[in-house]
Amino acid sequence: MGADIAIGCTQRFGVPVGYGGPHAAYMAVKDAYKRSMPGRLVGVSQDSRGNRAYRLSLQTREQHIRREKATSNICTAQVLLAVMASMYAVFHGPKGIKAIAQSVHQKAVLLALGLEKLGYKVEPDVFFDTITVDVGKLQGIILKTAVAEEVNLRRIGTTKIGISLDERSRPVTLEAVWRAFGGDFTVEDFEAGYRLPETLLRTSEYLTHPIFHMNRAESEMTRYIRRLSDRDLALDRSMIPLGSCTMKLNATAEMLPITWPEFSEIHPFVPADQAEGYRHMITDFSQKLCEITGYDAVSMQPNSGAQGEYAGLLTIRAYHLANGDDHRDVCLIPTSAHGTNPASAQMAGMKVVVVKVSDNGDIDMDDFSAKAEQYAENLSCCMITYPSTHGVFEENVREVCDIVHKHGGQVYLDGANMNAMVGLARPGDIGSDVSHLNLHKTFCIPHGGGGPGMGPIGVKAHLAPYLPGHPETDGGEGAVSAAPFGSASILPISWSYCLMMGGEGLTQATKVAILNANYIAARLKGAYDVLYKSAKGRVAHECIVDTRPLVESAGVTVDDVAKRLIDCGFHAPTMSWPVAGTLMIEPTESETKAELDRFCDAMLAIRAEAQAIEDGKMDRTNNPLKNAPHTVEDLVGEWDRPYSREQACYPPGAFRVDKYWSPVNRVDNVFGDRNLICTCPPLEDYAEAAE
């Protein structure tokens, strides 16, 4: 059609409504704009054997590029929902997708024909699945009658009604709608046709990739999904020690409710009496979060932690505006704060003033005090992370809050590290005015390869009137999502977690998370340096391990360590963030001592391999670290490396049975950067896979 950018959502592509979400949105752009897109693009590369390998070719999160250039700061990658939508396309294929679209449209045409026969004006003249009907003064009566027919229609203004149909709309649904409008028809009374604009009808092919033509049978589809999942290294195989990500157990009992139709098949704008269960759950969960955080009110609207930051800053901004302080637009942000903070502040219309940190990673209080004084007249807020991004409980956090309040500002405390606080400390008691909570971290919603997430915000009482408004009833004042409770259908996970753990259990989880991190730091002492510790020599719930000395002594990079951990059966910790060349490790409370020891054994063995290089006992360029990860292909054929196959494939930590095998060897990043857009493999590759 000539557009440069197209956006849309996949909720109508095989994903449940879920009282508002979650579902994946998408953005498509012309080739010229591909390197300006937010998020991550999957590109094609090759491994050290020349085999095809897929990789994330473009990174725009603050962990991967300079903070001021990050563009993904108010979104979460809804990967799990994108996978659901893609599998919908894989199973149905182009013919199935078209047949569904034709069926939906023809049902909409049938509905319009019946309403027109009753004398109503249907708009517009051309449509796909949604129509608007002008009913004049009959709006209230028709809406009420429709509910009695177990049909929800949409109120538009005072005289019109909106109706949308989908593939699950049955003839009885159409007939119920007609009855609500005063008709008594059956679908056999009309002949379906088309009301689509001829000039926009698609003639080009789509879904041409072979994978959309291979999985028509349920058995084929199941096996295809299984093959894909076997390539992943997820929490069901091993500890995932990603620092700052809090990859913890997602219990089956917590997950079950989101599959129930009573949660998954409710529209976010149904009449309140049709969603009393949701309202009870959200109210009760909000009260629990208030008790946990020390705040007075919670908004469940933000769909991610980063969007929660944005919503929290908008709340602060609205508070200042209501007080006539429209000039307050300066936000103080220490360099130790969470990486999304600066971009969120800028998007909220604030001017970012960076505050220094001292050598031990704590906020430089002299610099903080000076800048708070300097910008006192225009100070809007400060953004801090507690415990800090360096994994330390800073002892001057109350002083920071007092200084900001003294100069008329508000304190935004990033809740990304709440897994180190629940039951032990409350942001609201420390002096903070607003925080977001990552439910996909501290409160057990799965990360799903990047989403769905939820980032509700808690605020003190004086900010409560300025929380995000209802997108419909409040005129959208301050709304940050199209649905009032964000991705509501995943809230039962976190609510169930709190109910089953109880206050005592939640507190114990926090203690164990901190204990586990300190255990790892203690076991690795001597082999690796832990960069930041408290005055008492302890870390919080995560620790930063320094691998930079290995570069000079053995030519071993942080990438080499991460790849070698795959051979050991572990997902790598967070690499090079917040400090380049380091590993940030967060074990969470979910891991047993046995699993922690397996991880530590692997890390110590890697250090021993580096030591062998330092001592000249192992080649500096041809060694298990440089060649990792090793695949099944390394077990067959010729072997010309100066170390054994057993050392390559079964290092300490790796299981002899049920070992995780990487599907590819070391990926060529430079090749991948030159091939940003994934190209389709030849059909023969998929024919071989199917056999």
C-alpha cells in the first residue's frame, strides 16, 4: 500500500483475549529503517563448521548498547505470545489462514445483511470483521437485550453500537445478535457475499516458507514443537543464573489457572458483573503488594517493568503539574541505576542529570547532594535501584530519599531487585514514593523468552490520584496500556504464588536467594574476584564475577567462559552488564545446594582450563574454551585437537546422561552482522528434517 511502517497485534491470531492480554504486538518496516527498530531481530549466521545458525542480530536494549541509544525501554518482548501466533500460522498455513479470514468476513456480511433488513444503517460500506450500527435512542435497550442473549456489544457514543466477529462466532451468535436488535432470522435467510475494497485485495503469495506447508497433522505439529523446544536450554533443564533477570521456578500449580476459559476468554471491557472473579483477584493481589512494598495503592496496568518505569514517572509528572510545579522536570539518575531508567525519564519529558558513583559502586553522596542543590528549583525526582545494579544494599539509601524530598522532588525506586527485599525491607518505608514491580521476576511469571511481563506500580497515598486511568471510562487520562489491567490473564500466576507461599514463605525465599548468591561468591573466591561487596564483605541476591584478568593472562574472554558453560549444561549468566567483560550471577532461591555446587564446579573447572593455558599446558588458541560449545558432531569423524573428546563434551558439571547438547558450534558474529535479516533455508533442508 506504500506505507513505510506497519504496526499491529497478534491477539486476533490465535492468542486468547485474556481480559486484556498478554498478546504480542508487531512492527514491520521497510528495509531502510531496519537498524532503527526497537527490540531484537533474528538473523542468520553460521557456526565454526559452516552450519546454519540463527542469532539475535540487532540489540537495542540497554544491556547491549549505550544507554542513551536504547530504544526498547518501554516495551517487553512478548516472545511467548509471538510463538503462539507463529504456531497458529504454521498449523493452518496460507490456505487455512485465508479460509478463516473468508469465513469471518462472510459472517460479518451476513450479520450486516440482517441488520440492514431491520432498517438499521451499517457503517462503513466496506469492512472486514467489524461494523458500526446507528441505533439512535435504542442503544440502551439493545445493549441490555444483547446481554440477556449472552452477547456483549460495544457502546459507541450515545447512538451507535460496535460489533466484531471472529472465527469462533457461530450461526447461533449471529441469530442472538439479530434478536437483540428486534429480528427473528436464521443464517439460511441470507446469502453471504463480500464487502471488501477491490483495490486492496491481495494477489501476491504469503507464508511461502516451507514450514507453513509441512505440519497439517497434529502429530506432525507436536513433534515440530518438541524439536524446537529440545534446542532450548531452559529452567526445566538447569539453573539459569542470569543476573538482573531473576529466573526462578514457575510452579505448575501457579500456571494452571491461566489455561482456564474463565480467565483466558474474557474481554477487558465486559460489564463488571461478568468479571467479578478477576476483580476479586486483582483487588486482593493489589492489597498483598501494598503490604509487601509499604505503598498505599497499586496500578496493574503497565505491561512490563520498563513500561512501569514510564508509568511511574508519568504519575510523578502529573503530581507536579497538579501542584502547579510544571517547571519541575529534572531527574537525577546515578550511573549505578537500572539501565532503562535514563531512556524512560527522557520519554516522560524529563531532563536527565547523571550522578557519579564511588569506586565501590555506591552513589557518590557529595555529587548527589551538590546536584540536588543545584537543580532544587526544577527537581522532579530521582531514580535509584535498590539493591543496586551492582548487587549491593547501599547503606545511604534513606539519606538519598531525604535529600530529594527536602528539595521538593519524588523518589522512584526501581523494583527490579525486589527478590532481595520481600519480607525484609519495604521501598515505602525506606522513603521511596513509587516503584514498579517485575512480576515476571520476583513474582514468578515465566520470562517466556522475553515475555509476557507485567510491571505494576505501587505509590504512596499522595500519588494515588495520578495513577494511570482507565483507557475507556477515564478518557484514557494517563493510561499506558489499552486495557485497564494490562496483561491481566497472567496475574493468577503471581497471585497464586503469594497465596501458596504466605508471608513466612515469601520472606524465607528472599533469605535463601541472598544466601545462595553469597554461597556462590564464597565458593568462587580465589578463582575469580567479586567486584562489589558491602562493607561487611557480602553481596545481595546477585554478584558480579570479574573474568577480565583472563583476557591478558590466557586470551580467554567472557564470551569463551559463557560458551564453555553451555558444554557444562548451563545457560550463561548475564554477560558484560553492568560492567563490560564480567558475569553477573543471580541464582535465586529456587536452586538447591546441589545445583549451586554443580555450577560452581563448572566455573572452577573453567578457571582451571584457563590456568592450564597460562601455564603453557594448553594451546592459547586451540583449546576447549576457544572451541566451545561442542556439539554431537564433535564426537564423530576426525579429531585433531590437542585435548580429548571427553574433555570437550563432558566437562565438570555436565550430565553423562541427559546432557544438553548445543545444536550449533561457535557462531560467527561478524557473518551474522552482515546478514541482519533471516533468509529462508532451501526446501531440501526441511524435507530432510521431516524425514
